[in-house]
Amino acid sequence: MPTEKRPSKVEGGDATAARRKAGERSPLLRPDWRYVEPCNMDDYRAEDWAVMNRQREEYLEEQQAVQVLDMLKASRDAPTFGYLINNYEHCLQTATLLHEDGHDEETVVTGLLHDIGFTVCSEDHGRFAADLLRPHLSERNIWVLEHHEMFQRVHLHGYYDVEDPAFINERDRWRDHPHYAWTAEFVARYDITTIDPNVENLPIEFFEPMVRRVFSRTCNAQARGER
């Protein structure tokens, strides 16, 4: 989907949901895990980071795919600002068509999550998705995520106030790139067309095992991340 001007924010969330009270700790994923006690990371020492990082690696292996799917599913009932289906359904439709056309599992997951940042990081949602998936995808699909916004421009007739040919056709400078043709096909067949309410999408549950398998291919980049 192309980025568009956003409507005013819609109220959301459950005001009656239970809140954590002062003194209450969030549960650990495993009952045999340890809390790192200091409340200021400036007070952490090597032994604290050893505990944290040991538990973090197992945590990410189990929870990263779960929480990424939760991010996507959070927009399941979101309204739209004009499209006939919302961004959640758009992502499902992209993945559905990729699967029906026989693409491999990694590419289907790429399609499912290509616009996961469309609302929360609208101006750079391609990079958002690429950074999220970078440790788990091939260079080919990372390139698609990073460049699909640029490749859309030639299809957005009348979208820009000023039709600057150099900007609209910027993708042409990549014509000799090995991933140009696939990115152009992805955008034309699986992105700008997947806003159709007459298409019945496969349910998110169909794709969840694929997401878990793709995220199980980790290079431990997150485990070296800060925080």
C-alpha cells in the first residue's frame, strides 16, 4: 500500500483492563529463570548481563515470532482511511496470493509482514519491515522490503502534488540489479492489487507456523542488540 495522509487518531484500548500495581513484577517466561534486580541498567554488572543474555536468547527463540504476529493481529479490526480493506487484510491478501502462486515459505512470510509498519512507521515502513526480518530472510526478500515503496511510485497516478519524473522513476537506476525484476513483480502483482474485498484471504492461523519457522532461522543479531 502507498503511504497516505493519516486521519485523526481513533480511540482504542480497553480502559478497564487491569494495570500493573506498584511493586508487582511482570512474570518470567520460565519458572526457573532469575530476575536481574537493579532498577537502573547503569547498576548492572557482568554477572547480571550474563543472566540476562542467557535468558534473552531462549526468550527470543520462543517469543519473537509470537510477538511479531501479535503486532500484526493488533490491527485486525482497525478502520481504514479509504481503502476497501484494512492493512491487516491487505497483508493477509498478499500472503494468500503468494502462497496460491506457489512461492516458497520465506517469500510468503515476507509478503505477510511487508507492511507491518505501515501505520506505526508510515514514512519508512519498508525499512521497518526489513530491519525486523533482516536476520531471517534472504538478501532477495530484504531488498524487496527495502525498495517496494520506491517501486510503487510509477503506479501511483495523480498521487503526488508535483509529478517529478526523476523521483517517480527513481527505480530505473536499479534496472541492472539482480533483484529488480522480482521487486517490480512483487509490487505489481502482490502489493498494489491486494486491496480487494472480493478476495477471500487465508486466515492468519494458516501462516503462523510459517512465521515461526522463518523466525527460527536466526543469526543472533537481536541477541547482541542493546537493552
